[in-house]
Amino acid sequence: MTKEPKENIALVCSDCGDEQYFKIKEMEKELKDYVYCMFEADHEHKNINTERMWIKIIFGDQKKGVGYLSNQPQFISNLKEGDRCSFYTTKDGITRAELQKH
């Protein structure tokens, strides 16, 4: 398994989570083929219940579609870099994603 470089990992408290998420999500304006997504962790690890990673879009746009995971998850055991994921953006602007079921 590939390890994600430490400089690509940021752990934030739950009070700062949304602020940090939207700050990083701003990068989508420059990275038109990518979307920054929130994944639900499949187990709780030191109070971490979500993981945020980039998806390279293959179908759709930055609001809804399908793409390949561009990061190596640290807290989700059934997901790996390169997996095909589906995503959608909620009314509050958070893009949620999950492993695409075949």
C-alpha cells in the first residue's frame, strides 16, 4: 500500500473541520478536473469519523459525478488510491463521496 506523504495530511478538530474543508475546496477553481470530497470513515480512529480527499473526475462535474480517488486513505480500510468513487454536493456545499458499487 502506498503511504500518503505526511505533508498531505492535516488533522483538524471538529470545531475547525468545515472551515478547513471549505478553505481547501477553494482550490477546485484552479483544478477543474478534480473535486475535494468528504468520505465517511468505516471505523472511528481517535475520534476521526470523516476523511477528505481529492477525486479526479471522469464523468460529471464538480457538483455530481464519478471519478478516481487521487489520495491514499489513512482512516478508511475499504478504499485505496485509484478506486472509482461516486460523489454529489449537498445544499450546504459539502461534496460527499463513497466507493462506487459495481
